[in-house]
Amino acid sequence: MKNNKSILIITRNLPPLVGGMERLNWHIADELSKIHQVSIVSHKEARKQAPKDAKFYIAPLSPLPLFLIVSFLKAFWICLIKRPNILFAGSGLTAPIAVILAKIFRIKSIVYIHGLDIATDNKLYNLFWIPCIRSANQIIANSIPTYQICINKKVDKNKLSIVHPGVSYPAKPQDIELIEELKNKYQLHDKKILISVGRLTERKGLNEFIDLSFSKIVKAIPNTILVIIGDTPSQSLNKNLQSKELILSTAKFHQVEHNIIFIGNINDDNILSSFYYLADIHVFPVKHIPKDPEGFGMVAIEAAAHSTPTIAFATGGIIDAVKSDVSGYLVELDNYEQLTAQIIELLENPEQIKPEKCKAFAEGFAWYNLANKLKNIIN
């Protein structure tokens, strides 16, 4: 039975937009709607996939200023009519809406902060958005590094807490037939398979990985294939992108283009799960960009839930998402020689990472843990 809490979530980041923030906001809404009365203000396409127990209100996805204006007006109307107890901003982008309306209606505001929400050097954002984030009643950081950036931006630590994004646990059972179908389709039999899952942005560092590491891996282990799952995001506010064409041109320069397969975005969870299962290693060569940090790294947890280890640079929230010697290995920043050596070592000696320990680490991030932490914050 629902208690008397009424929560209005305001966010632009919901599926079918692709990314960790989108999955996280969906699960926040879903978990909260199990015990509270939840309403959502978001873009039109998100309505089709919204949690079934949440009431939905539409704002246009783009242009961004129109989304913010309409979301503010819709949220204002909902506050007038329904009088929610809590306004919840799913990212720093919608923090001003939640905070301003919470002050007007004298209710509680909560803002969930991702790395770029607080680290950006955009002048307008720092002038207006950051003070609004500071003014929220409670601020949730998605990782220890994001928490520290909040402190550096003079967010009151008494308002701050850390709630890591989660993962569906246990992972879907292996679909042997589908895995075989994918191996046949992409000629992956008798291959060593690396996968990369995520948007093609500068921060993800795929182009540099192919330039400085992958070509050497292929030289050492010629049957290695890199499967790239994801695409250049069309609706992302982060414009520092890496195109498929740029990545392919680098691969051709090193004559490893035939060792790379672009899959694009995957909306079918069964197919994505099967790729995690058939992969030997999930590679996560994220670059250290202070003004555009990797807030957490949900894909590393997703990989671990499938017993697939991650090898990554130790930057941003990835240090929370990968546990060395348990769910993979963290490598010194920008040390591509060490990254290359570690990947080759694990490809040749996969028994170094125990599947049971890998999955046990992922279980600590199961969505029900997120629900319990949110419950404590809301109450």
C-alpha cells in the first residue's frame, strides 16, 4: 500500500534516449512508484516506456529551452493542483525547476547529480544552475568522485549523500540459442572478444584506445575482435563526440578495421545481455577530462552481473564501479601500455577473475539497494 508521499520527478533523461542517466532515472521512478505516488514530467517519447504506476506529463524534447519552459509550467500546474510533497530533479539540468518551485510551494527538493552536472565549466550553468543545486534541500551524488566535486563547488556536505546507480540483478539467464545466432551473424566463433558499451563521445576514449592500444592487442592476439555497442548520441547535451567515421579511419590507419564490428544502439535487453555473455572482456578506456568526468560507469556493473570483467582507466566514478582483482582491473590514467598489457594478460589467462566474485560484486548494486537508500533520503 502506498503511503501519503507524493513525488514529482522532472527529468529530460529517460528512455528511449540511450545512456546510463536514462536507465537510472527510469529505475528511480519505478522503485519510488512502488511505495509512493509518483508523477513524471519528461519528453513525449518517454511516455511509452514510463513505469506503469507513475502518472506522466509531456514536455517537448527539443529545443532544450522549450523543454525547460514547458516543464516548469507543467510542474507549476501540478504543484498547484496536486500539491506534491517532494520535487525530484533527475539531473542538474532540471534542478532550477525543482528548487524554485519547492521554495514557492514550501516543499522539499531533491537533486540527483551526475559528474557533468557539477563539473562543467559552462559560464551560464555555473552562474545559475550551480547556485540552484546548492539551494536544494538534499543533493544525491552518483559516486565518491562526484561527491568530492560537489564539495569543491561549495555544496553543503550536510545536504549531500551518495547513491550509486544500479543494475538488474541477477542478469538475464544465458540464451544459448541467441548467443550462437550472434556468433554466426558476426563471425565470432573462435575469437577473443572485447566489447565497448556506451555513447561515442570524446570522454569514452575509443578512438585513442584503437590508436594506442587495440592495434597492439591485435598484433599479440590476431583473432581479437572489438565489438562496439552504441552510437553518436543525437540528443546529447554533450557535443564532444567521436564519430564512427573517425574511429574507422584510425582503425584503417593501423590496419585493424576488420577486427572491429559496429553494432550501434541496442534496445533489446536480451541481445545486449547475450553480447555481455559472449564477450571475454568489457573495455572501458575512459579519458580523464576534469570538466567532463565519467560520473559512475553503470556498464561496468552490468558487465560484472554477467561475469564479464572490465578493464578501465582509474578515473571519475569508475573507481566505484570496478574493483580490481574482483570485477576486473583499474589501470593508471592514460597508461596505454599498462592497459594493453592487462588486456592481453586477461585474454590469455581468463581464470584470473572468478565469475562468482564478479557477480557478487555486481549484486551490491542491485536496484533494490538503490530503493532502500532513496527511501532513507526521502524519509
